[in-house]
Amino acid sequence: MDSETKKDIEVAPALIAVHPDQCSVAVAVGHHLRVFDLLAGSAVSLTDDSDASPFHTDNIRAIRFGAKGKLFVSAGDDKTVKVWSTQSWRCLTSVSSEKRVSAVAISDDGTYVCFADKFGLVWIVDLDPPLRDKKPAPLLSHYCSIITSLEFSPHGRFILSADRDFKIRVTCFPKNPLNGAHQIQSFCLGHTEFVSCLAFVQAQECPQGLLLSGSGDATVRLWNVDSGALLDTCEVATKAGLLESDDKAEEHEHAVTDLCTVLDGLLVAVAIQRQDYHYSILSFLTGRILFGFLTSLFDNAVVVSIAGEAFVPTCLASPSAGKLWMVTGVSTLPGCNFPALARVKVISGIDDEQEPVVMGDNGIPGGEKLLETLQGTASVDDNAFLAAAEAVKTAMGQLLIKKQYPSENRESRKKCRNDRKLKG
């Protein structure tokens, strides 16, 4: 593999997470982790006294707040999982992974952190004191397939794992998870491309909740996790007006990059990455967010297009206040003078009585101080994001789309691989 391709692999999309009580907002771009305190109206200073490398030293691939908001987890390509206290923003523990981390999840009671690596293994760490020198234990495995998303079901009965080989596994979370999770409840099968994201919605008829999944096949699907039954499919590219109803999308052309639930699950927001090589760069730079009410099974939809903006949402986040947070950006671009880029936007008016609108920078909670903290600057040059847009598309492809290598290159790749097990 040449050096240019290696650099492409290192490009990572920006991530965003919002505290469940709207106390803070976190953005990760490259190896930078930036946090803004919404209550104090100021940037947060992180403290990391880990014996290993302080802070992250490579691209961060996953961030998440716990359900109760007391914990925050970050992990990525430096093979490190860091657990933070959201009260002091001190790193409570750093856990070493054998391979690069692709997804994280926190149990609802905050007693366990699970993380997945790029070899298809899911590991678990208990957070009982003492927290120093924690060792992960294997929980479950997908056979040699990158795990793209991890989620605990409501009430913690199941842990769900999705991968780039189109499948979603529903595993019973055991009473003693450090001994492994061996009972599979179901598989949710139906996607025809990589599964990029998962989210749960509450439903009276299903106490364990209904599962939403987004995929590179340009669909969002609704599942019963108890049985693995497919309940509904939404062709989001058609709903968003990117395709006619009788057209067929090219492979990965309108991939769903992220989704999240809003208003306690009454609404789902979906980010669609438009990848059309036959249009000018400004054409597929337009970000589109699709809203579909679950109560009507996606029949009612509103498309919010961020027209004229160099903005392709790479990550969505929303607590329960009717605001949708989103970020676009990538880690440092190879061959460019731009640093790690991030831009934050907020959509307000997300309910069935108001028209969703993109808030101006002055109207965003936290205002200019928040933008300076999370973006690295209050204003961002659009020209920089024109260059970043292609890298966003490439980054998603490098992570989620399987690569095919000629047989003559396989042996040399094995010799140069950087995933050897840690000693000790």
C-alpha cells in the first residue's frame, strides 16, 4: 500500500455528543477532544493523568455520554478507551485495546463500558473501584468484520452490534458479562450494504423498544429485536427527493451516515451523504436531514436542506429539548495546510407544530464561545470545507466499504499490519 492510501485511511470524520441533560456538548475531530459547558458558558479543561499516553494520540472514532450523564467515553485509532467523569472532566481510567476501536457503549446503570474493535471483537470493562489498570474481557465476536455500532436496549436486556457485512446481532446481556455473552436472541437481517448506525425508540407494544438502523443501501429500517422481524423500511433517498420512486441508487451513492431519535423517540433524524460523481462538488456538498414521524411509519417527512453551505453532516446528536445538533469535519487532511476541521450547526423547531430551521451562529446555545471551543475558531472558511467534503466521503468509504486486494499484495500487507497484540 502506498503512503497516499495510508494517509487516506487516517482521515476520520468529526463526531458530536450532547449531555442527556444538556449540560455540555463534546466534539471530537482527529485526536482532539473539545468540550463546552453549556451551563457555565465556557470551555471545559480536560485532565488526564493516565500512566499511558495522556489524552488521545490518534484519530478518535467513537464518543458517547452515559444514559445518566455521569460518564463520557472516547476511543479510537490509538487503541485506547478513555472513561471520563462529566463532573470533573478528569479521565477516570484508560483501557488498552489490542486493535483500533470502532464503537463504544455504556450500560444504562453506568457499571460497564463496552467497545468494539476493527477485527470484530466486543470487549467489556467493569467500572467498579479501583479504576486504575483495568483489563478488558471479551464479550462477543463478529467473525472478522468491522463493528460499526454498539447499543444497549432499553432496560439493558440486550446489547446490539452492527457490522459492515450487513447484519445486526441481538445478544442477551448476561448477569456476569465478564464471563462473556453467549446467548443470541436474534439477528436483524435485510440490509444489502454496511450498517452504519443504530438507535432505539420506545414503544408500548414492545417494552424492549423498537430498533432503527441506517445503512449504505440508502434505507432506514425498523425492527422488533425480540424476534428480529423487519417491521418497516424507509427509502430515505426517495423521501429526501434525491431519487425518483422508480430510480435505483448507485452503490453507496446515498449512504445513511447517522441517525438519532428526537423528542423521546417520536421523531427520527437521518443524515444522508450524497455522493454523486456526475455533479459539481457543490451539488453533493449540500447536507440533507430527513425527519420521519415513527407514529406514522415515515409517511410524514420534512427535509431540511442546508443550501449553499459546505456542510455534509458526519454525526448527529440530540437530547430531548427539540434541538438537533450536527457536526461536519475531518481530521487533518493529507497534503493540505488546513488543521483538523469542524463546523457545528443546530436545527431548532423540531416538533409537529413548527417548521424545522437551521439556527444562525448567533442563535446557537453558547454562541460564539461554543463555536470557538468546538470548531477551534468562531468562523470557518468555506473553502477549507470544499476540500474537506471529498475527504469526508473517502473516510466513510475507507471505514465501512470492504476493500478488495490482489492476491500478490496480501502477503506484503500482512507483514506491514499494525495490529499485533500488546505484550503483557
